[in-house]
Amino acid sequence: MANIGRASVILDAIAEGRRPLTLTELAARTGLPRSTVHRIVRVLEIELFIVRVPERHGYALGPGLLKFGMNAHMRLLGGNRPQLAALAREVNENVELAVFNGRELVVVDQLASPDRVRGVTKVGKSFSLHASCIGMALLAQLPDSQVTELLKSPLARFTINTLTDIVDVRDRLEEIRRSHVAIDLEEHDVGICAVATGFVGPTGALQAVSVVMPTARFASKRERAIEGLQRMNPSIDPSSLSTRR
């Protein structure tokens, strides 16, 4: 693995951590020798890509990454915002844009309807991949080997409808790959349903877009939401949707 690849693995581990990580913890999480981690961390620290957090005896992401993150974020939002706004106006429901963030997805943009769904998702919030249609739409774009790496048992249960059996998740992913549509029937939050699609966006990054609404409105708006998503992703094939979904 080239140095830039090792550095990327270390940065991913720190980004996914819920707290600053020590050299020993980074070595354990990345599978790299501690001496290699120490050498790369020293370079990343000089460039301020990571910073030492003395009171926690570990490392966190540093300000040197901001220029890259802000530029990428603005390109991502600018390339998608017109279509997201048009979809939100059409269905009059929340529309969300998400991308991968290590082993999770992160919502990077949200356009809220006047009757917005409150308290479910927020910009910057990470979601599990298996328990949301926007996460499943992203997973469906990946090869099985990567899916296996990302989905580690046991899978968390959020509602009685959450898929927690990896075989069931894989079967659902095959359905999504055929139709390019993922549907969430109260699988992450009781009272909330959603429909999503995943595709390579205008920046060249893999992304997913979802329409989120209360369960009470889903049956009447489902087809309209899918038609709106189809204009963003022409690969959508509604005829391939499972009748169970």
C-alpha cells in the first residue's frame, strides 16, 4: 500500500472515531504496524491534517483538511441544489442528499417542505447504512466485497421493521440494483417512510437522494416521488420494484 493509501486509511479511522485515537488504537483499527502509523502521523501532524489532543492522549482531524472539505462540499451542493429544489417543490416533502462517510453515510444537504418532518435527519448527521433507504441506495452501487466489509454483524435494530439479517439485506440490495430504487417503510424511525436512489453525481462522487415523509402521506405520494427521482437518475426502473415494497 502506497504512503498516500496508508495516510488515507489513518485519516478514515480518525474520522470514524467518536473520540481522539492513540497510536496504539490507530494501529489496531487500521491493521498497520505501529511504527508505520507513527511515521505517517508525524507527517500528517506537520501539515495540520491531524492534531494532538493532549487531554485525551490521542489525535483528531485538524484544520489543514478544511480547505479540501469546504471546496468539495461547495461543489457537491452547487452541482445538486437545482435538481433537489425542483424535486422538493414537486413532492412538497423533505429531500435529502447523502454521501459516504467512512462506514456510514452523512446527510450533506436537506431541502425542507413547509410540512417538514422534524427531528429525523439533520445536515451533518450520520446514518447507519442498512437501516435507511438512502444508505441502501448507496450500498447497492458497491460490489459485494465492499458491502461485506461495510456491514459487520450484528446489525443494529432501530424499529421492528429494520433488516438485521445479512442475508435479507443482501436480497434487498439485489432488488435495489435491478430497480435503482430503495424504499424505507418505517425501518429507521416509526412513523417515517422514504424512497431513495443512488448514482454518480455531477462531481463524480457516489451519492444518494431521498424523499422523506410521514407514513400517513407515503402511499399517496410514493409514485410521484419515484417519478421525481427518475428525472435525477434515468436508470430507475419502477417496473422492477418488488410488489412487497
